[in-house]
Amino acid sequence: MTTLQPPIFPRMPRGRRDQRRYTERPKSDGLLGRAVVQSFVKLDPRLTVRNPVMFVVWCGTLVTLAATVEPRLFELSPEAPGRGFNALLSLILLATLLFANFAEALAEGRGKAQADALRRTQASTQARRLLPDGSESLVDSSALRRGDQVRVSQGEMVPADGEVVDGVAAVDESAITGESAPVLKEAGSDVASSVTGGTRVVSDELLIRITADPGKGFIDRMIALVEGAERTKTPNEIALTVLLAVLTQVFLIAVATLPPVAAYIGSPTPVVVLVALLVALIPTTIGGLLSAIGIAGMDRVAQFNVIATSGRAVEACGDITTLVLDKTGTITLGNRLAEEFLPVGGHSERELATTAHAASWFDNTPEGKSIVRLAEKLDAVTTLPMDTATGLEFSARTRMSGTDLADGNELRKGAVEAIKGFVRSRGGTVPADLDGAYERVSRLGGTPLAVCLNAEIHGVIYLKDIIKPGMRERFDQLRRMGIRSVMLTGDNAITAGVIAREAGVDDFIAEATPEDKIAVIQAEQRLGRLVAMTGDGTNDAPALAQANVGVAMNSGTQAAKEAANMVDLDSDPTKLIDIVTIGKQLLITRGALTTFSIANDVAKYFAILPALFGKAGLAPLNLMGLASPQSAILSAMVFNALIIPALVPLALKGVAFRPATADQLLRRNLLVYGLGGLVVPFIGIKLIDLAVSALRLV
Amino acid sequence: MASSSGLLSKPLFWLPLVLALGTALAAPLFGSSPSPLQTTALALLLTGTVVLSGYLFVVIFQPERF
């Protein structure tokens, strides 16, 4: 929504992000203990079957356990490994499964703890429901249905999500946002009429129309999401699952067809060793961490006080190539303030200030109030009979607001072109020096508002726009990540150009209407780009739905929140940039760990293949000088198991992210995680082999 | 499309049947084994590997179900 007097974001947090108080972080007491218990619960094959790589490990464990019970169950050769070796191998494979389950359980546990924190805000409460005859009846909040009207007074809890239909009150939303400052809620406002169940009215009284049935409210949806109840695989996860399943299938067929070949070359291979070879070959590291990475991505977004409707939305953030941003509230501070009066047409500054004062009499926006204050500062208070006057609200269509006096006089202020049209429609003329004043304000990056009394233009008000600190650096970062930024504003082209240059955005659309937002998104999508945008008003809803990532402000309307695929509890439009960064980090983490997982298989080949086929001439491949074939196999398996918990912190926290292009990130990934994945296992397996030999385990 | 719970519950019924049938069919391949237990175990291992491979094909072609 880009209008001349754009929406204010009343919940916009102030101060440095790291110093803001966010939603109470869920307590992590007992998280590790619960994750350990869940690791065993997840050994249930009905759960393991969802992860193809780990299910193959599960089946392999079953085979080695059977061979532990009866070592000669599968073996014809007298040289088959004994019960001790089989037992050790079984334990290591079991540990591999438990470590993978632990990673997933830990990630899920963090989400569940967050859901519990949210659930505590859902205490059942009594509500005063309005009956058709105007009387009130006291009902439990769970009995309320969509469309019911309830009255909520000072000190009472809002019983369910709804829209304010009457009244003005301060509401404490700290239960869901963590921000302690109450928020003003009022009927009819596009950005402040939505209330959330579980918040508390701290002053006055509201009449609320319920918009959600029990169990379908905003907090219910948040709980379901952070608990993972509605978690479905993202397109990227599906693609990776197919890749991992194909690799597993190829290695399963290769290993299953190995015994005849091995027998032919005179190196018969015991079944348990074949199992070890299969587990070493398949990508167990990424297979074990894949779901943990996805859950952790959702969790990181939630920790940022943003609720995503699906993992798909978080992942889409990582692929975003275009950001469509409103100027006001996102790039500039929400409140533009009147800085100067520029009279035209022979009028004095005082005369203009007095007219502007009267034209802003009914304007309660921060801009309107700042005009009144500036006029009062110049001692230019109107003497017109305002008690009988009526106010004219601003609209995106007329692009002006004003005051109609009882005697028929009309005072207007608004976009210069709109005021010119108004004056001409009443037979007036446009002063020659108006365009000069307009250009002067525009070139300063300010917003010019023309002021007229009936058919006579008195001058221009200079509304000063202040660019938020650090915006240029943020847009530079986005550019380095290959993301294009487009600023939308209702301002004229000169003002928009100045702000765009100062802020460092790549492109801008001036004098934009709400429809332009959808047009810009569609145009970018036609070029194959993925678009993210923020919005809060009802007229933003179609654009939020059209965008690949739509982030609605929590202070916004229900329609905006339902159309978007993310809701920012802090209602901070700038956070879109952070969300994109989290999405990128999620994809990079998954890519980095996949690279590492596939690369670290190489060292395992060098450990197991010489152990299997040493007699057939592959002994020189024992580059690590491992002590014996059995210790080589055990060392590779131990490394394979230990690398999963070693990488859990990285999977949950995400790899360090530096703004860079996709090519640069790929090169860095290959260097750090590809090369690291090649080198680290050689060192790790050798060290484990030394320990296995020293402990005389085999 | 069957729900994932349907997919998971059905194998509990037919998986033992498939394994038993496969084991019976594959047992003659391992007739030279020193004991009937080993013959059965190797036949079951072969059948299990084929079933596991079939499961991986299902994952490859219907990944969203897992």
C-alpha cells in the first residue's frame, strides 16, 4: 500500500535489533534429556521408514545384530568375523541411528518448547458475548464462534482473534511479541483494528467481532507450525531426498552384487562387512541431518519473532531475487514531519501556515499533527469556525485530505497534482512559482504537499523523510547476494529518485497505486525472478498472495495475515531483509552439509576397500596405514557415526553467512566443506584406528 | 493418493507375506549351505535386499510420501 499518507507501523520496535526484547525464549531445561529419549522412540521402523538413508542403516543393523547372535548365520567362510566384531559393528550402527534421531529430536524439541511457551498464552477465559437484543452473556472463550461480537474492557483478556468494530484501547501484546509497550487498537484503522486472542486490554474498552473459530486462531496456527504438525517437505528437501535415495539405491545394488565378483577374485566378503561397506558408501551424514536442518530453519525464523506458514516459505526466502519494499516504514522512518512552509502565488508564510493548520485540523496522522505543530510554532493558528466544520479523510484515489467549513469554504492539502486538479475544477489557476517550490522540496528528498483554500493555492508544505540508519549498507549486502531491491512509493518521481539514490535501492516506482504493487511483482515473476514483499493492509492482500514470499505485519489486518506466508510479530517491515538472509543460510547449510557428506565418503573407501580386497591386490590403497582390515572397518564406521553429532550444532545454528553471489558461495562451499570433507575423515579415521588398536578392540 | 499413515500401515500386513514367499522361492539357490537355518537366513537376506531396493524405488518416484 503506497499512498501519500502511508500506513504507520505502530508496533515497529525501536533501537538496535540485538537490544530489543523478543518473545521469551523457550526454556531449554530437559531438552537434551527429552531428545535422548526420543532418539530411542524414533528407532520404531514406522518412523525410520520416512528417512530412506537411515532406514537402510536400520536394516543393516538388524543384519549385524542377527550375525552377533549367530556369527555363522550368513557365513560359509571359516574366516568370517567373530561375535565380538559383529557386536561392535552392531553397536556402532545403532549409535549412528541414535545420533541421527537425536539431531532430529533436538530440533523438534526446540520447536515444541516454543509451542509450549505459546500455549501458556492460551489460557481459557470468560468472554462477554453480545446478544442480538443488545444484552451480554458470559461465555467461555471456547464457545465463541466466527462472527460473534464480544466486549472487552480494561484488564480483560481478548478471548479470541478478531477485528475491532468499536472503541479505542491500548492492548498489551507482550504475550506474543515480547514487546512490553502497549499498542493502540481502534475500529476502522487498516493497521490497528486486528486483535489477537491471548493479548490483554490495558485501557478503555473494545467491541470485537470474532474472526476465528476455536482452534483456528493465530496462536493455534503458530503452535501447529512450530510443533511441526503441519510440516511438509519443501521442494528442495524433496529433490535432495530423491538424490539421496538414488545414491542409496545405486550403492545397495553395487554391494548386493559384490559377493559373486569377490568370490571369483578369491576375496570372499562376509555379510557384516558388506553391511559396513554399504553404510560407509551411502550418504548417512546428510541423511541423518536433513530433517534437523529443515526444522532448525523454521525454528530460527520463529526465534526472530516471525511465524512462517511452512518450511517451503522459509526455503523460498533463500531463492529470492527481488525485494519489493514500501518506502515509508521500511526504508524511511514511518513518520514524515513537516519541516517548512513554502508560500506561492504572493501569499505569506503565515497565511500558508494558517490555511495548512485549518486543513489539518481533523488529520490525526503523525504528518497532520506535525503540520499543526509547525503552524502553532509560527503562531499561525486558524481563526476559522472549526467547531461546525467537517473533516475529509485522505484516500488513495483523491490523494488529498482537508476540511469543509459550514459556510461552504473548502480547505485541501495533498499531492501537488491532485491539488492542481482540485483548484482547476473550481475555476482557479495554478501559480507560476508552484512548480519551483515543488521541485525544491522534491530535490531535497522530501514530500511536497500543496495547500489550497477553495480555488487558490497558498503554497507547499515540505514533509521531511528520514532514511533509516544503515539502509545503504543493507542494500549493498543484498546486491552482493544478487538480490535486486525495488522501492514503491506514492511520492513523485523526483522525491522517489532522491530517496532511492540516498538509500541505495536498485530501482523505484514513483506515484505507485496499490495495483502497481501486484503489477511489479507479476512483471518480476515473468522474468523468472522470485519476489518477496511486506504488507499490512487489506489492499496489500492480493500482492502478498502473489509474491513468492509475503510477510504480513502482525499489526495488519486479518486479510493481510491470511494472504501472507509469514507474519512478523514485531511488525517491523525492515525484517524482510533478515528473513531473506535466514532463508539463504538454510539453503547454504543444507548445501554445505551435503557437500561434506558426499566428500567424506572418499576416505571411507580408502579404509574399507583395502580391508575387503587386500588379498586381491588393493592393499596399496591403504593410504592411512590402518592396523588391520577389521580395525579399518570399525574406524570408518565409528567416524561415520561420530560425524553426525559433531555436525549437529552446525545443522541447528546454520553455517556462517556472508553476503555473496551464488557463484562465490558455491566456490567457498566446495573449498571449505568439499575439501574439508575430503581431508577431515582421513585424519579422523586414522586417529580412531590408533585408538581401536591401542584398546585392542579387534 | 494414499495417506502416509495408510502407506505405513499396509506394509505391516503384506511385508511378512512377501518376505516369507520370497524366502521360500529363493531358498533353493542356497541349497548347498551347511544348515537349513543358514539356507533360510541367506534366502531371507536376498529377499529383504530386493524389498529394500523396491522401497527405495518408491521413495525415488514418490518422495513427497516420505
